[in-house]
Amino acid sequence: MVRMTFSTNRAAQAGFACALILMAVAVAAVSVAPPFGAWTRLSPDPIISPAGDTFQAAGTFNPAVIKKDGKFVMLYRAQSHQGVSSLGYAISDDGIHFTRRDEPVLVSEAEYEKGGGVEDPRLQKFGDTYYLTYTGYSNSTGKLVNGNAQLCLATSKDLIHWQRQGVIIASYKGKWNVKWTKSGAMVPEKINGKYWMYYLGDAKGKDTQMGIAYSDDLLHWKDELDHPVLSSRPGLFDSQVVEPGPPPIVTPQGIFLIYNGADDKLVYSTGWVLFDKHDPTKVLARSSEPIFTPEKDWEKVGQVPNVVFVEGMVRDGQRWLFYYGGADKNVGVAIAPSL
């Protein structure tokens, strides 16, 4: 069994006070066994890449993947040459070789998606319904600085036909998230009678931190805290960005969440955090080093350089498959043994 050392994070509950962050560094390390072994790339090359002069001509990246009827179904962010994003659909028998639909399954239609589109999906299933969290990006001016990103929700019975449920965490209106909201990763089961979701928000004076929200019905969500549940850490691989990855899993040790971190050079790597399964706001342990980093040329060169960004995670027998965007242009897959 692979064992890694992680430092307990107390800074997340203390805001951004520098003194308290320094105190957290001194906390004794704890030993945590992840539910998988070391990651290796299952394919050295991208498994999905931009194609033709279509809705996916400029980029295909940041995929959500789920098993349905024994097959791997992928929803991925597809970007046109005009910079508008939609969600492509692909299906596979083995988790590596995917066949794409010719048309996207979700396109920019709602006012909160106009000009920018629908981005960065995560998938979770409750009962017979699939819940898709995604970023609705409105950008009528065509300039990034004037856009607005908000965390949105859609539901489906078949992963192809989607019903919008609207914005679920609005930008500029949270208890602590004073700008954009993105990246909703839903916990797969109720805890303390509520549904829970980790998401990205922008805190005052410090963008791209992780928050937590709760819901009674999976459709209406509220902030649980008046501060981030997990914050960036100076000098580490997540010093600038702390963004939820795939939906977490519940293990005997707690709620295990893979997240995407970026350092001071904006190199995106993969980390993980363990929350208390009796109190989803309580951090038990957190990776001090990344477990996956950009290595291949297509992960280092693209629309955004030096990025591996994990959004899909599927258990397949005695292995885990992890699906990620490489440099905001291609889709890759990594594998690890289940422990």
C-alpha cells in the first residue's frame, strides 16, 4: 500500500491571516492512505483533441466522465474558433478509445451563458437522475475582463437531453465569494440530512478559493460558511488556485476530494484533501505535494500552458481512471490501482 504524508490544514478555517497560516505549517503531520496508488498515464497521447472547423475546433478539454450501462460516457468542454464553449459527448467501451457525437449536447442558450458558453462540467448521479454542474460564462463584449462566470446546474435522465435548472451559486452575492463562482463537485450521499457541494469562489483580496454549500433538494444551494473551506497556501503547488476537481468519494477515512492547484508560476497540478464525513467543513488532511503534474508537451503547450486539470474520476474494477484537460486544449487519461 502506498502511503503519503499530509499536513493538517487549520488555515482554511482562519481566513487569510498570515500569522495563522504560519501556525498551520507547524502542525504535526499525519499519515493518510489514499484509496489508490501512484498515477501513470494510460495513454501517452491525448484521447480527445480538437477536430475540424466545428464547435470543437479550438479546444477539447476539462472532461467529466461517468459509467452508464457498462460504458464510459464523457462530457467535455469544446471550444470553437470564436471562443464559445459547449459540451461535447463521447462514449467508450474501454475508457480510452472514445467515439464522439457530431453535435454538442449542451450549447450556449441562457442569458447567463451568452457570448462565452458552457464550461467545465462535473457529473453526479442521484437515483435515476444525472446532475451536471457547469460554469455559465456570459461575455457579450468578447473581452475576458468583462465576462461573468457563475456556477450552474442541469439535469438529465440519459446524459444527452438536458434541462437547465439555472444558476445555483450566483457571482458577487455570496457570504464570502465576492466575484465569480465555478466548479461544483457534489458529495455522492447525504450527510447530516443535507446534500453537500464543494465549489470555487473568489474571496476578497484572494481569488480562486474553495467553498462549501448545502442543499435540501439538490436544486437550491446555500453557502455553509462565511469564509472558504480550503484556501491557497504560500510557497506550495496551490499558492494561487484551489479548485475542486471531480466529485468526491466517501471512504472509511472521510470525504476524499481531488482538487486542482496552481502555483505562483500558474503551473496547474493535482492535489487532494480529506474532509470529515461527519462534518464536511472540517479538513482532516491535505496533500503537501502534488500527485500529478504537467510532463508531456501537449500538457505544457496549448491555450493555457503547463496545465493538467482533472475533472473526471471513475472506478473501474480494481483500477481508477482520471480524466483531465491538458493545456486547455486536449483530453488525457491517467490510471492508478485501487487500494
